[in-house]
Amino acid sequence: MKNFLSTFAICFILCGIFLFFGGFLILSNPWLTAALIALVISLLICAFLSLEGKIEELEGRLRAFEQMREQPSKDDC
């Protein structure tokens, strides 16, 4: 919960700064508002897809490591 609140506070402050320094001009135009929202959503989607790829890569490396450990070595016999 602490991480969420700190992240929320940072986002809230950044949004306030954005609106104070001219963000209201962008948000007054519906096309620019849609473009800004699309940018944010696409950045989030790209970040999650990147994380998904890294997780799949780590799972593959873990499977290979587990298979390597399951195979008896010739020195054990």
C-alpha cells in the first residue's frame, strides 16, 4: 500500500505541474487530449509486453537449469 500511495502522490504532483505549465491548452483540444491519452496507454502496454517477454525468457532459462540439474552426472555413478 505504501508503494501505491507514493506512486499516486508522484503522479498527482506531475499532473498538477503539467496542467499548471500549459497542459490545459492541450486538454482543451479533443484531438490532442485523445493523442495524449493514446500515448500514455501505448506506453503502458509496451512496458507490460516488455516485462512479459522478460518473464518468458527467465522461465525458459529456469526450465533449462532444472533439466540440467535433473540429469545425473557421470561422476555420480
